[in-house]
Amino acid sequence: MGARRKISKFYIVIVLFILSSNTSFSQSNYLYKRISVSFSDIPLEKALAEISEKGGFTFSYNSKNFDEQRLVSLQSENKSLAKTLDILFDNSVNYKIVGSHVILNKKNPPKRALANNQPNEYIITGYIIDSQTGKKIQEATIYEVEGRVVALSNSEGYYSIKIPYEKEIHGLSYSKKGYLDTVIMVEPAYRKSFNIYLNPNDARLEKMKSVHVKMEDMHNRALVDILVPDESKIISDNLVIYDKRIFQVSFVPYLGTNRKLSGSVDNTFSFNVLAGYSGGINGTEIGGLVNIVRRDVYGAQIGGFANIVGGNTNPFQLAGFFNLNSGSVTGTQIGGMSNVVLDTLTGVQLAGFNNTLHGYMNGIQISGFNNVTTQNVDGIQLTGFVNVAIKDVKLGQLAGFANYCNNVDGGQAAGFANFAMGDVNWGQMSGFANYGKSVKGFQVAGFANVSQNEVSGGQIAGGINYGKTGGKYQLAGAVNIAIEDLNGIQLAGYFNYANKVNGYQLAILNVSDTVESGLPIGVFSFVKKGLHRFEVSTDELLMIRTSYKMGIPKFYNMIQIGYGFNEFVSAGYGMGTQWKFGEKYKLNLELSSDLMVDLNDSFNYVGNINKLTSKLDINLGNYLSLFAGPSLNVSNVYSENGIFKNLAPYSFYNETISNTQIKMWIGGVFGASLTL
């Protein structure tokens, strides 16, 4: 037998004195289902048929105990089935739910007196048969509904069950998963034989499909497979009863007060020395090592090693190593190592290493290593290493290393990286990098921020910011990129790029397609649809100077090269601004600095010329202009280069400091320009 095989795995010998309570009561969705009935002076048999039709179940009872032709009347509006039956029978009947049957028994029936030498029990035998195919059904469950006697049909469909003599009538339930169950009433006799035909019920099987998948999945867990005998698993799969017992105690799942029915019975208080197997808990369960519950836990469940639940848990679950729930958890779940919930969580999930949730979360996940949720997180994930939410996060994720989700309405904070494959509505902060498809809030990263689409808020990074739009601000230690529009500020240590600028760019190099408003400020600012101007000019020092100016009229950069009268070459950089007066006139104010090298002395450095120039442009049409204007000049020349001592035609300031001669004078410039 399966039980003996399981015992051998533990190498234990058990002597267990079993004490159990005889108190039990039935509990079912049928009994709590609300119905409305109204009839007057009709036979009891017809009244019960009307009630069963409204409730979607079948009554089973001993006709000897009920006068089916007794006339009854009842007016019941939106009352539970239990309350309706209490009124009909004046509280004189007990109700027991087995499968799709509501079994009626008189309260406190007299016990049957045994004759001398009469056996204490009798035997019922027969075969369980498929009504459509005629095939024998193996592993069907036969259950004596008033006690705890249960049996299974063998591989030939044959069954044998011993029934106590103490009652005049006994109800026997025949059930098999995927078939309509059947209840019969039998009278004591030394030996009787009944062949039972069960009808397949595809509709019921389909309706219960998801439930059975969960139960079978739980039974296939390695620890459950080791601890729970095959016979107990089969009985609990076949037999749907709603029987609650105040107390049960077990040493292991197959040695306890509920015996073979342990997987079908709900308990108010359950104590498992090593491990236990219950139908459900409506109170408290404590296990030395493992608690296994087939259906729901309503109350507190504490396991020294593990808790395994096939249904829902509410409100508290604690395990030294792990908790595994096939249903939902409402309340608090604590696992020393890990928690796994295959449905939803409403409350708190706390684990030393890992929390895994295959459904929706409304609450908090806290773990030492990682949290995983496959649906939406309406709450907070907090972990030492990685948080993963396959769908959306409403409040936030906080991780020592990384966070991953789809949309995040709140924020993400991680020591290394955050990934939001959808929208970020508040913010992301990380030590290294952030990614969001769209960022309506902000991103702060030690190295890089990336937004595939628009950024409505801002980005701050030690290295690089990238976004389809730049948002209100992009602040980076190195590079900012806004593939489309910038509607704020870009500040970078080296490079800014934006397609259309409505704001400010500040970097060594700024590049854009168009500046609609605002200003690019940098060493070089290249605007594709901005200012591009080539100039040729002369002044008192340079025979010829050529310049290229780029940027926008408000602020532009220029690079220039010239040839001097004293046979030197100059190269320099400058910046300027331009004001427009009418269609033909423009005023330019420019500041530049040129270094000089001696053509006759191996291109040795001579010194610098610094200019502040004011120029008036006259537009001649076809992009051509003439310009002229005064300049303030400051030169610094090495005094050893005697040929350049008199570089300036005159000066109003002349001083030699160390080996450098500094002169200042007023000069002028004249030239022509071509604007593209």
C-alpha cells in the first residue's frame, strides 16, 4: 500500500493514541446560497424538489424518516438554504453536504440495539461502473456519510466497505473526479452487494477544471508527494465534502485523528507533530515541520519548516523555511527563506531570500535577495538585490541592485539600475543607469539615463542622458541627447544634441537642427538651420583674415586664420552677438583671441592678439555684406622677438612684465561676408 511505502521513507515506528471530537457540522456553498421560494399546502416531496431545482443540487434522505406526502407551506425571500430548511423542518433536521448532494438526517436518531452475538459491522460490496461505456472504474471513493469510513475501488472497479450496525439507515456516497456523484441509503444486513453506475459529467469537470489543476499541481509538489499517501490524495480529489471538525492531531499525514479523510475535512484547530494534511483550516494550525492544506486557510498557520496550501490564505502564515500557496494570500506571509503565491497578494510578504507572486499584488513585498511579481504591483517591492514586476507598479520599487517593471506610477530606486519598459510617472534613481520608455517625472543616475520616448520632467546623470525629447532639463557630466525637441535646459560637460531647441544648451559642443527660442552657449554651437557666415577682412596688423561663424545671431562662435604684415600667421577663436536694424543693417559685437607664430623662425610662438570689435554690416543682397568698425586691441608679445616689439602702430598702454610686452590700442577692421 502507498501508506506503508511512505512510512518506510521515514524509518519511524509510531504509537499514537488518537483522541478526537465527535462534534462536527456541515459547511458548503449550497447551505449559504440564497434562494427565494413560495408554496402553500404541497407535499414535502414536491417542496424539496422545488428547493433543489432552485439551488442546483440533489436532496438525499431516508424516506422512512420523512413523510413525503405531508403537506407543507413556506414563504422564504432571499434566505440562505440552511435558514430556509430550518424553517421548513422546524430545526429538527441536520444537513450534510457531500458532492452535489444535500443529505437530510433527523437530529439525535435512536441508536440501534444489537442482539447477542450480532457483529458490530456489516459489509457492502460491489462494482463501480461507467454508465456510458460499461467499463469498471478504479480508484473511485466510497464514503459512509455519517462517519469516517472510506474505501477505494480496486483496479477491477470492485469495492468493499465495512459499515457499523449502530444506525438503522446509512448513507453511502460514491464519487470519482469527472463523474456525477451518487448517494444511496442502505439498511443493516450482514452482507449486501450494490453495483453503482456513475455518469460522466463533462460540464462539471470543465467548471472545476481550474480548481482541479491547482489541487493536482499541489499534489505533484515533491514534498507533498513524499509525505501524503497516494490513497489520501485520491480520496481528497474524488470526495467533495464540507465537514468541519473542532480539533485534529496527526503525527504524519496518514496517522492522525481524521485518518484517510484528512484531505477532505476542515479543522478549527490542527496540530501536526511532524507533518499534517488537511482539507482546510478555519482557525489555527501548528506543525513541527510541514503543514499541507488542500483548500483554504482562514486563520493562523505556523510551520517549523514549510506551509503548503492549495487554496487561499487569510490572514497569517509563518514558516521557518518556505510558504507555497496555490491560491491568494490576504494578510501577512513570512518565510525564513522564500514565499511563493500562485495567485494574488493583499497584504505583506516577507522572506529572508525570495518572494514570488504569480498574480496581482496590493501591499508590500520585502525580501533579502529578490521579489518577483508576474502581474501588477499596487504597492511597494523592497529587496536587497533585484525586484521584478512583469506588469505595472503603482507605488514603487526599492532594490540594492536593480528594478524591472512595465509602467511605474511611483518611483524606482536601485543601487545599480532601473528598467521601466513603459511609462515612468514619478521618478527613477540609480547608482549607474535608468531606462524608461517615457518619463513624465525625473531620472537620476550615476552614469546614464535613457528614455525611448518623451521626457516631460528631467534627467540628471554623471555621464549620459538620452531621450526622444529633453524635458524640462537634461543635466549630464558628459553628454545630453534629445532626438526630437528640447523644451528646457541642456547642461553637459562636453556635448549637447537636440533637433529643435526651445530653451538653453550649455556645453563645450552644442549641435541642433533648429533653435526656435532660447540660446545655445558653448565653445562651438552648430545649428543646421542657424547662422553660417564666411568672412574675409583686413586690419592694421593682418593683411588678410578669413573667419567662419556658426550658431545663431544672438550668440555665435567663430574660428579664424590670418596672415600678418610682419610675416606671421595667426589662428584664433571668438564669439559674438548680432542685432538687426531693418532689412539692410546689422550691428555685431565680437570678442576674439588669436595666437601668432613666426614664419621666419620655425613657426615659433610669438604671442597673442585679443580684440573687442564692433562692426556695422550693410547687406548688398544675395547673402553678401560689407562691414567695417573699430576695435579695442590688447597684445602680449615675448620681448625677445625684437621684430614684433613694434607690432602695433601705436599704443596708449605699453608695459613689459617679465619677458612679455603688453600693448593696448584702438584699431579698425574692414571686410566682406557671405551668409549661407
